[in-house]
Amino acid sequence: MTTDASLATHAQVRLLSKGYLVVCITRSDEVLNTVYDDPPDMMVVDLSTGNDGSAEMIASLRGDSFFSAIPIIGLVKPCDAGAFEWENCPLDDFIQLPLDYNELFCRISLALFRIKRIFDNNPLTRLPGNTSIQRAIEESMGKPLAVCYLDINCFKPYNDVYGFGRGDEVIRMLGRIIFNAVRESGGGFCGHVGGDDFVAIVPMERAEVVCQTVIAYFDRIVLDLFDEETKARGYYNGINRKGAMDQIPLLSVSIGVVPTDSPHLRHAAKVAEVAADLKAQAKDSKKSCYIMDRRRG
């Protein structure tokens, strides 16, 4: 949106030439209706013309949870940038006039990439989410890599007995352990599917070391989550999967490891299917365990 018609027309032409679908609105009171009717991927707002309602319009959008994540870039006069009251006009970025279109194109690209990362990353662990995980698995197919699916055994009863705050801390802890294990082994991909489910992708020759490291650190740190009496018993009382009171074992981690160069894996969805089966087998051990798919034909 801009109140300068010539600037709006020129900017629209330049953005269209880069493949963007652009709608120009020259009245701030029309912006909200347009945004509510068809939410844009991002907005560029001309703030150089003074009190035309643009800042109030931006603040209004930021107050709406559905539209608060839309990236907004402001166009400002050089003399205004240092003295702008940003808390009253919550932008994501700004560009000083006169407009440098190369800079505008770069900032638009960066803003769009940034919002994709924010939406994909899990807010609890800050690890990449499902979109990045799916892409990483697809890119791994046919290569000598291993996809490790991890989750926490008996996590729901722990969450119910000790509370969501403690449960969230366990999830954050496991995320850090996985990330550090992958990094220390030489690097790879870490992702958080959601809840207590994680994915790590590492070279096949390092997969077992990563699994062993995750298990060793998790089993050591998880003991701090229980009192001495519970640790000595090896269980606490809670509700099991069938809804009955039961003796719940201490937390442990199960890992299914799937080589992505196995001939019987022809698509990424099959990786998740095989990994889920392996994790179920690992859970039967009642302690931290990893199982690797060793089929090569």
C-alpha cells in the first residue's frame, strides 16, 4: 500500500517483473477490508507521507492473531528512520526512500524465507518441523544416510502425573540431546515432528554412534526428573494406555533407524512406515533402545 500513486505504479511494475502477484491500494482505510478478504503473503507500506492512518492500520493487523505473522516492510524517509516509534508501528523491516529496488527485492525474499522458517520450526524446541523433515527425507532417498525416528517411552503418563511444564522440559531436553549428538558426530539434520517425536538424519556409518550417544545422555539426565524413592523402585503410579492405574516405568527413548539407500525403500512415506514398525519393536524392550533396519534387498 502506498499513498504515492506514481511510486505505487512503478513499484507494481517492477515487482510484477520479478514474478510477484501485486495489488496496490492507495487508501489506508481500504487495506483492512482487502486483507481480510484475501490475506497477502506480505505487505509493503509507504509510511513517508505522515499521518494517513498507516501506522494505526499496521497496529490493528498486529493485534489480530490470524494476521499478526504477515511480514510488513515499511518505506520511510531517511530523516524518520532513527526517530520512528516502532512500538506504535510494529514492522518487520524498513527501507529508506528513495527506493532501491534491488534492496527491496532482497528484503522481500529474506522476509518470506524468514516467515517460512518461523512457521515450520517447532516453537518448543526451535527445531525444523514437518515441512523441512519431509524435504530432508526426500533429499536423502538413495543416499548412504540413515533416518532415525525417536520418541519417549511412557511420555503421556509422565505428562499426566508430573504436569505439562515438566513434560515440555523433557521434550526440550531430548531436542537438545539429539541436536548435540548429531553435531558432535560430524553434523546432519535434526527435526521435531511434534510432541515427543523427533527425526535425525546422519551418514549411515555414524547412525549407531548417534543413537548410542542420545540414549546414554538421555538415560543419565532423565534420572534427575525423579526423586530417590521413585528411582530406587524404577516406576511410579500412573494411568496406562488402557486407562487403568499401573506401575509406569521411568522415561526411556526408542529409536528406529532406516537406511535411505535400501532397495526396498522407493519413496519417503515408506521410510516413516518402516521406522514406526522399528520403534514399536524397540519399545518392547521396556528401556532405551534402538533398532536398525538391516534389510538390503
